Amino acid sequence: MSATISPDDRVIQVGGLALHARVWSENGPPIVLMHGLASSSHIWDLVAPLLAPRFQVIAVDQRGHGQSDKPDVGYDLPTFVADLRGLIEALGLEQPTLVGHSWGGNLVLQYAVTYRDQVSHLAMVDGGFIEMQLREGLTWDVAEKQMAPPDISMPLPAFVERMRNRLGPIYSDEIRDAILGNVWIDARGIVRPHLTRERHMMIARALWEHRPSHIYDKVVCPTLVVAAEPPNPGADPDRLRWKRRAMALAEQRLPRARILWMRETIHDIPLHRPADLANAIARLIQPT
């Protein structure tokens, strides 16, 4: 994280819901950064300070996640869109650029379709094109098992060591701290998710039902679609085949889209390739 730029943590009241936001800058064209499923605003901790010198940058914890309220209901896509609408209105933002990672990409896509003239630019980062029903033969019964959250209940040192082993050479203290923003530590030092399993699966079902390719033609703003090709693409060829098909549909049907593949990159592009991603977002908004 930048040594000279740090966020102002705020609580924004949206229809009785308290949403936590990290305001990195208040000058320039506004950008709202939305995280994915079981993540938090901290996924943007390496990208936001790179954008902050030129843009007004706000990263949000969605309901049920991070430091935001965690009601028992409202884990459907229309409610998340309404939450985002309320936050934008509460902050007085006019035609912001919306950036969403993973499931957050599907959310900002739906927002851009619902409020077509209220979005300046749209960036979907390894998401927005997630359409699980494109995968041949995949049923909800199978998808439900695939999308269930992993058990992360373990002592903090074990969690960090597992993170280090999984990330390998990508691992850094900055990435560690960003990922730890997704969880909380109980009194016994055990890692716990902010998002409960029940609410996780509500969002998973909403994602299963979402059909991005059916609504691409309703997006009117310039759009950037960023996809990660994993360092070992042969490890899951079916998944990569599905992703390429989904990206092809996005390229065909989004009226004003630019497609950007990031090779040898993990799904968490904002952590692995923050500078490249920040540059791509900046060029989307202010082409040179």
C-alpha cells in the first residue's frame, strides 16, 4: 500500500443499513469499487492508492461482508443493486465509474443495466461474465456443492501459512493484510468468515440464476472486461473453456467493450496485478 495515501473509513447509512466504505480520495471523476463473494473492500487495497491521485475512489463492504451490517435478509441481486444505488445517492456521486471483481462484476453489470444513464464507465474484473449455466451439463445440485464456502475455522498462524503456501511467489505482507480483511478473529484466535454460510449460499444461488449474456446489449457505457488466465491453465481445462466462451459472448454482445486477458494471473487480479489493473481502469476513464 502507498505510504502516502491511506483511506478514510466511513459508515454510510443506506435505508437503515450501515455500509462501511473506504474513501481513498475525494477529488476527480468518481470510481466505486465493489468486491466479490465472501471478500471485502480490502481486495482493493493495492489498486485504490494507485487510482487515488487522479480519481475520487471509494471501496465498499457489501451487506453481510466486512464491517458493514449483516442483516438476515436481502442477499439477492436486486437488493444489492438497491444498496449500491442508495450508497451512490448518499455520497452524491454523479455518473460514477463502477468496478466490480468476481461476483461484484455481475452486480455492477446489473446496476449498469438497471440505471443505464447513471454510469459513466463499467469495469468487470474476472467477473461480470460469470454465467454458470453456460457450462454444459452443470446443474444447480452440482454448482451448489462447488460454490459452498471452504471451512476456514483455524488458528490465525495456520490460516496465514495456508495462504502463503497457496500463493507461493505471489505472497506478500500487503496481500496477506488485504486477505485478512475478509475475516475476523474470535477471542480464541480462530479465524472466522464475516459472511455466514447461509448468506453465502443465498448469493451463490442468485449468481447461478444471473444470465449476463442476456443483458449485455442493454449496457450503453464504455466497458472493460478483464479476465485472468491462471498460471497453470491446463489444471482445469473445462473451466478455462467455459471462461473463454463466456468472454466471447461478452465481446460479441457488449456494445462498447474492450476485452483484456491477463495471462498467468490468479482470480484475485486486484492483488496479483494491481498496477496493470489500475492502469487499465484509468485508460478506460481517461483514454490517452
